[in-house]
Amino acid sequence: MIYEQIIRIAIGEKGEPLLKVIDSCNEVCLKVISTVMYFTPIGVFCTIVPVVEANGTSTIVSLATQLIILYVAFYGFAFIVYGGAVKFLGKTSPFKFFRAIMPAALNAFGTCSSSATIPISKSCVENELGVPNQISSIAIASFAALATMAGLPAGVMGVYISINTLCDMGATCVNVIGDMAGCVVLCRRRLIWSKKK
């Protein structure tokens, strides 16, 4: 998307055929990524089964407890920090915001991919929340957050891949919520700044 804007500015109308090719390649890549990522839950299940067989259920119960705590922290952060930013800085109802972004948040959770969720995120903020395309095109692609998990006990490294995927599902969902909250706040700040000029 950034290259598309650079080409649009640098070349102008003569670059339109190239822009169409770039846009088509982008759509194909996002579709391939989305399709592959829909198989993630099956892969997680296949990774967990041998671990349960080898270690018993006590390891899984311990990790499930940690996972629940992590999800409470993720979504507590999303509702308090992002909801607060949307309400106080973006002057938008948090209830309206969370209802509008639900399709993108669920897609991010299911696919563990912020990139595959970009078209849905853009659609949510543009169509449901009134964020202009000029803001959503740059902000959704630019905002980035990184959630990492450390401190796993040495004896459960075999579980890491499956647990990391489950952690990543929540982290990706919260990252995407933050991207869209940022768009709403930027849109509101832009309107305030424009009125002051």
C-alpha cells in the first residue's frame, strides 16, 4: 500500500496500470494468506494431542490457567486502554466502536494474521465508524504491535508451538483492535486540527 501511494504521487496517471497490477497482487496474496491461516486451529489441535499423551493433563491444566490469565490481561487492556482512547480522544462510544470492529477482531483471532485482516479492518472503520480512506489506508497498515511470550519452563518446550499459537490469536486480535482504535483517534484529531486552521 505504501508503494502504491509512492507510485501514485511520483508517476501520476501513467502509473495507473502498474498500480492495478500491484493492487491485484496484494489481493491475491491476502487471499492466499487468509486461506492458509484458516487451517491454524487444526494444526494447533494436532500439536497438542501428542503433548497431552506424553505429559498427561496436569501440564495442560497448568498452561490453560496461564492462558486464561493472559487473555484476561489482553482483553482488559483492550477494553480499558483502547476503549478509553476511543471515548476520550476519539469522541466515539466504546460500545459502538467494539460492535463495529467485531468482524475484523474475530478474523484476526481466527487467523492470527494482522495482514490478512487489513481489508476487513479497513471496511469496519470506513463503513461503520466513518474513518476516511486516506487515514485507514495508512494507519491500518502502519500501526504495529508485538506481543511475545517468555519464561516457559524448560520441560514444556514441546508445548510451546501450540500454546504460542493460542497466545498469538489473542495478541493479534488485540493488536488489530488497537490499529482500529488508532484510526478512530487519528480521524477525530484530524477533524479538530482541520477546524483550527
